[in-house]
Amino acid sequence: MKKIVEELKQLVALKKTTNEGDVVLIAAKEPKMLFYAYVNKIERDSSRKDEWWHLHLTLLSVPLQKITWTLRSEQMSGQEIFTMGGEERFLQAVDLGEKQEVPLGAGKKISMLKRVK
């Protein structure tokens, strides 16, 4: 998963924080998936002593799907790879404000990802 995250960080401009209204990139190791989601709302989970947050997301898929994940700040800002159901996940906000230049060689396929028909 670390290798996938490193490759993504070279291809996509990512933000250091995640806020309401952001588009986030989500990577999953099993099943191998990459997808985008829109952050609808972020709410503090008051039932926990530590800082945990309810991240209300709309998956940008057809059809649109709404989900809520409960994550720590480090997990929702791309600082930490985390697990859900024993499977590794990564989430980080995409920086849509900058003009993104595609680096040389970016047209190469990422080896772990396969096209789904």
C-alpha cells in the first residue's frame, strides 16, 4: 500500500488537510480500488475521548453513494494508512486549486491496478 500511496502523491496534487467541500482520493488495497469522493460534512465523534471524526462522503460513482467513515485527523488527512475490516485504506484531499503539471513518464500504468470491465 505504501508504494501505491507514493505513486499517487507523485501523480496527484494533494492537500495537507481535509475540509467540508473537498474532493478526496481514496485508495483501497483489497479489493484494489481508487476512487474520488466529495466531503459533505465533518462532525466530531463526541462518544470518544480522543479526536475522532465522522466523515460524511458522497462517492463520485454511478450511482452516487453516500457513506460515513469514522476516522482520526491523521487518517483523514493522508498522514496515515489505516485499516477497515482488516484491509488497508488511504484517504487524502485533492488540491484542485493549483494548475497540475503531469510529470514525465506519468503515462505509465500503475502496476498494481487493473482495469475493471
